[in-house]
Amino acid sequence: MEREAGVSLIAQWMILVVFILLYSRISANMEGDALRNLRVNLQDPNNVLQSWDPTLVNPCMWLHVTCNNHNSVVRVDLGNAALSGQLVPQVGQLKNLQYLELYGNNISGPIPSDLGNLTNLVSLDLFLNSFSGPIPDTLGKLTKLRFLRLNNNSLSGSIPMSLTKITALQVLDLSNNRLTGPVPDNGSFSLFTPISFVNNLGLCGPVTGKPCPGSPPFAPPPPFIPPTNSYNVGKAENCQDIGGRKHPN
């Protein structure tokens, strides 16, 4: 009986190991497929993506890709790589991705709403590209996001209110786009200054110094009232009281 129990335990352990290895392989394949889709849709004049070999099952062997201990992609670093083309929705399948660095290229087209599936994302840097269209409302689901830099593109439309719910957000730059409408001033957006929104001629609201159409003009600041010296006031009142008091005969 004891021997049979031992054999059964070993068999269960081996099945678990095989399952983990199989899952890791499938996950790596899915992530590799997602990154291959990205490569196919990008023009790469400097062969930065040359190491992205589709015959390699594991994308962790590719340059500019970083993986964790479970062979899952956590970083894609392709900043200043002279890339052009479009960002594909399949990037949203990189479930453990923490850093997506595509700044300083000439990537165009819309920002895929599928990026809202990257719920472990800490940094999304798409600045200095040619992205157009709206900022996806789905980015509000990125609750771990600390750095969101979309500046110097051709983004249009309004700023999604969902972004104000990202309480972890520390750095926001939406400047130098074609955004319109009111700038939210609640939630995490209450921390950001005008520099985060400059050179968007259609934006309005207190942080821009431009009232939104149909809204009342900004109220002037309250008048400055210098603080009083309570000691001197009290002393003067006492003196007046003493000087005007009638003493009994």
C-alpha cells in the first residue's frame, strides 16, 4: 500500500511538471506569435528586429525583449529604433508585460484598444511618433500604470475620464497633440500641471487657463485680507474700555 501511494505521488508530481512545461511553452508561443505580428507590421530599415526569428519558439532569446523567470515577456524596448508602420492589437496578448517602450519612432495609425488588456503595465511610452485617432478609453483599466507618455503625436478627440481612475499614475504627458474638450481635474488628474497638456489648442478647463464653451468664466481669486494682530487689537479695545468707563463716586 505504501509503495503504491509513493508511486501515485510521483506520477502526480510528473504530471504537474509536464503541465507546467506545456503551459510555459504554449504561453511562449502565444507571446512569440504576438511579437511576430508586430514585426510583420513594422518597417525596420536598420534591422533592429533581425533577431526576432520565427523559428525560435521562445521570444526571450530575441534582442530588445526581456522575460521573467517563467519565460513570459515583461519588457519590449524599441525606443529610437527608426521603426515605422502600425502597432498591432496582438500586443495586448502580452499579459505580463510591464514596460512597452516604443518612443522616438515613426509609428502611425491608432493606438489599439487591446492595450487595455495589459493589466500589469507600469510604463507606456509612445511619445514622439505619428499615432492618430483617440486615446483608447480602455487604458483606464491599467491600474498599475505609473508612466503614461503619449506626447508629440497627432492624437485627437477628448481625454478619457477613465484615466482619472488610475491612482498609481505619477507621470502624464499628453502635450503636443490635437486633443479637444475639457481636461479632467479629478482623481489622479488633480496632481498634474499645465505642462502635461500644453499645445493642444482644443483643450479647455482650469488647468489650461481657457474656459470651456458654455461654462461660466473662471471666478477671480478671493481678495487678499492681511492677517490681524489679535494681541494689538485686544490691547486697543482694553484701553478704550478703560478710558471710557465711569467710576462710581
